[in-house]
Amino acid sequence: MQTNLCRLCGQSSLSVVMTVPHAPRNIQRLFKFDDLHLDRAINLEVLGCGRCGFVQIEPLLEDAYYDNYLMTTTHSGQMQEYQARQARDFVQRFGLEKKLVKEIGCGDGSYLDHLRDAGALVSGIEPSTRFRELAVKRGFNVENGYVSAQRQLEDGPYDGFVTRQVLEHVPDIHGFLTGIRLNLKPGAVGLIEVPSLEKALSDRRFYDFFPDHVNYFALRTLRLALEINGFDIVDLQHGMFDEYNVALVKMAIYPSLDQVGATVNSLGGELREFISRYRIQGKKVAMWGAGGKGLSVMAAAGIQDLDLLVDGDSHKQGLFTPVSPLKVEAPSILANGEFAAVVITAMAYRSEIERILCDEYRFRGDIAVLGHHLEITQLRKPI
């Protein structure tokens, strides 16, 4: 049943962009003579997403279809040469010699051979019983089944991974890529190869669309799928006479806000101490900047007794700040010589503010500028 949800962006923006009439229901399982009566043609609807441009078809094959899948290119000398070169370049480029590399959907193990020859320590995972048996006969450790967001693989985590001609078969793109990422070491790298949608479009190849392939990736949508799921693109290009799209990726490092969060207390404390030091001496302190940064730091630090808050934006002047209810004044008040220190919270305008303080207002006191710590300095003498 058609869901009308894009498999990549999740939006309800699919429409039928092409229909292939009288198409085979699958292209991998050929029939014995006695089974020909089971054959049925279908009208294959190809769907396009109006939001992200992804192209897909609805899954038509039963879940067990790939349990005995057997489609291989091992017989082709040209393909073996291409794969050997690709595997060697991948291992050498990322220094994967003697490192753990997992092939997701390893088939009969022929590509594992190339990775091993290039010096990597390899293993695989493969749902097809027939393929898995062939790979095991080559001497490889091959797990049974599929990668998912919940599955911990046996011999991980890995330094690298390869998945070739697999992602186009996978209905759950995000679960598949999340599952791969789950089993990688920090900084791990990968190689992903899929058939090229650009080639199908440029050559008007309706025959590149069939039920075995539920996803059709252009370079742009392949990049999107990988980046959404935590991979940075190292290289992205066409391969094998433009028949394939090939991505080299590195596991993305997600930003941590732990240290930023710690400054809520530390910077607030430094700011309160800075202001108190002058107030104890009977000196006045001003703050320049009633924008988002200034308001946030005043509120977090609990500052309500500041002597003066100024901002160059006339639209803010005369109004009061939230949480720390301070009236915003024009900066020209600082020219009266009553203030011993100024805290600058509008960091992008620091040099301009310092110039105005020094040259126009002839300010001679100290300044403090927000950062992960409070930076305290003195202005140069006014001219």
C-alpha cells in the first residue's frame, strides 16, 4: 500500500512521476519451466518527492526475498578489476591496513577478497544463505541477517565499512545508516556505492527502474541521506563509467554543549565578582549591549543592580529588559566620566565600541568582554 511519505525526508509530498507498464515483479529470481505459471507482470509506479527530489518505489517484494538472493558480478573480469582498484584505494587513502573493516551486504565475499588483499582485517554481514555460504568458503567470518538501528554486530566496533549496491534495496534508509554508525569507532570511515540516478535520467533508461531497487539516488540525495545520518562527505563522485554514485564518508562528530553549559555558572560568577569589585569601592559599572547575548548573561548571572545598561540601537533606548529589569539608555551617558568599568556584551562590535569609548567619550576605565571567561583589559589612552 502506498504511504505517500518520502523515504528520505519523511514528507507527504510524493507523486507518480513515471509508470513502467508490464514490468517484471522481480529481476533476480528466474523461473524453472514448471513455475512459469506463477509469473505476473505489474505496472510499476515510480514516485518522486516534491520537497527533496528523492525518487523511490513502494516495496513490492516479500521480506524473505533476499534470504536466497543470488545476483553476482564475480564472473566479470572488468568488474573485478574495478572493485580491486576501488578497495585498494579506499584502504590506502584512509590507512586501513590491519584495521577492522565490515562489508554490509558482502554477497559471495569477492569484495572482501579485495579488501583483504589491500591489507584490511575484514568480515561481513549478509542475509542471503547461498551468498553467505560462498563467502564463508572463502574463509571469511560472515554474520547472518540485516543491519538495523537496534543491532549490535558481532566483532565491532569497526574502523571502516563498505556497503556496495545495497542501499538501493533498503526500505528503511535511516535505520540502516543509523545501524552502521552504531557499530563504528569514533572517526571511522566508509564507502557507499549505489546505482546512479543521473545516468538513468541522462540516458532515458526506464529499464533501470524495477522492484528490486526501492531507492534511486542522485549525488545530491545520497549526500543528504548520509549527512542526515551522521556522516561527513569526504568525496562524492560517479564511478564505473558513470553507472554508480560512490561516496567516501567519515563518521561525523556531533557538537557537545557540555563545556558551554558549564559557563552558565562560571561566567555568571566572574561577571558578578567583576561588578561587585567596583561597587564595593563605590565605583560605577556599565554594560554595553541590550541584545540577546547581554540579556541572556544578565539573566543567568542574576544581575539586577547594574548602574547602567546602554545600547546604540535607538529602538531599545527607554525600554526595560526582561528578567533583569534594567532601563536601556543611550551610550553617550558614558561620556560623563562617572563610570569606572564597562562590560561589553556585543562582541561583534567590540572594536567599534572600544573606539567610541576611547576617542569620543574619552573613557579611561577598565573593560570586560564576554567569552568563555570574562576578558578584562584596559583601553588605550584617549587621543
